[in-house]
Amino acid sequence: MFSALTIAKQFINRAIAEGKPLTPMKLQKLIYLAHGLHLARHKTPLIREKIQAWSYGPVIPDVYGRFKRFGNNPITTPMPPGDWDEELDAQAQDSIHFAWDIAKDFNAIQLSNWTHVEGSPWFQSVSRNEGGLIDQEPIDNDVIKDYFTEIIRRDAGE
């Protein structure tokens, strides 16, 4: 398992290198996608942190805190060497590349809408308080793994 910020760095630097705008919300969804694919394909978590169900979908609080200053604007500063440098294994790199290839051309709102579909891990985990506001609840990795395993099976035509 790796720090979510290490995974964030991979997406940020790749997005900047390829000229693909990457907002903090889109970054959250890409990390979630890579984590879900990793769980389904390799049966182990990609990131150490728990993903939480927030109003706009799955969120990793550490990543949110680090990049919220960008608001809805793209992250434009590459992450330099030394910041969140962990040696990624081949499986982690594969999950990051797979997620990027799937989602790089979608915007943050499209990805957020996808995370909200009925039956998704976010949908299963979200809870509302008396005022109708969404509480920040953790999303269980087993729920994420099962969901992504089913998506992969369905897309493979099994």
C-alpha cells in the first residue's frame, strides 16, 4: 500500500505532461478509480488511507486538504522529486496507468456523477443526518473491491 499523496503525484505530473487539466475533484476520482481497479485486479489496496463518502463522491481527506486551495481550477504545479516519493511496484503503476487511460478525457463532474450511481460504493456507504446533509463516512474496501470486480467482469463479457 502507498500514500494517497504518492498516487496523487503520479496523476498530477502525468496530467501536466500531457496537457490534460486536472482539478482537485478529478484527482480524487482518479485515485478512487485506481484504488478500486487495484483492489479488483490484485486483491490488495493501492492506498493506505480510508476513502470517505462525501457530498461530491469518494474523497481521501489528506488529498483534499493538500489541494483544496486550487478550488475548481486545474492543478498546475508539478510535484518535484522528494515530495511523496515512494517506490511504486509494477502492479501499482499498472493500476495508475489503467485508471488514467480510462478517465483522462472525462471532467470532474462526469466522474463525480459516475461515482454517485445507484449501487456504487459511495451510494452504499453514504448516510444522511437529520438535516439531509451527508455525513462523512468511510467506504469499506471490500465494498469497493466487489463493485470494481463486477464492473471488470461485466466489461469482459463474463
